[in-house]
Amino acid sequence: MTRAAFFVLTALADQPRHGYGILREVEELSDGEVQLRVGTLYGVLDRLTADGLIVLDREEVQQGRLRRYYRLTDEGVAALDAEAERMAAGAGAAKRRIAEGRRAGTPARPAAEGPAGLERPTPPGLAGGYA
């Protein structure tokens, strides 16, 4: 499941929402890390609908514009729950591995270093690289 699909399903977990409401909710839920464009959102909504994870709940005309509200299906709730469990298990495994490394005294290396303290070459065009 893509990150966008995960957050769209999460945005719909508590109530039906229309497109703009989903966009705002996804941005809020992801602390601004996921900012969907309208075209991307409707592509995700189409895929989730085709997969049976969401359905059109209702359509309303507000200020002369048609708003389509989407809601989760039972399959959507199950898929979101399974993905949340998978992500939580992965995060738990990472936390345990980090803790094990700290207990073992494995020092963390800076990202600029490669294996065994060897420096990685600077890619071309970056500071210190060749142009």
C-alpha cells in the first residue's frame, strides 16, 4: 500500500469526506509530510474504489459545485487495520534492533561514512565534487 493510499484511508476512517477535506486531513495526519495534489488524490481515490476499499457515500452541491463524499468499506477498514499492524510491527523491529545495537556498544557512524569508517566519494556537482 502506498503512503498516499494509507493516509487517504486513514482520513476516511472516522467519517466520510469530500476531496478537499481528504487533502486537508491527509496533510494534518502526516504532519505536513504528505501533500497530495488534486490529480494525485483522484488517482488514489479511483484505485481505492476499484479495489473495493472505498465507495462513493453521497454527492452534494455546495456553492454551485458538486462535492463527492467517500467512505471506507468493511474491506477498507480491514486493509487499513492490516497495514497499520504491519507498519507497527516494522517500527517495533527497528526499535528493538536499535536498542540491541546500543546495548552491544555498536557506535553509530555518521551518514557521510561508508563501511568501516571509509569516506564515501562526493557525487559530482556537490560541494567538493568535480564539476
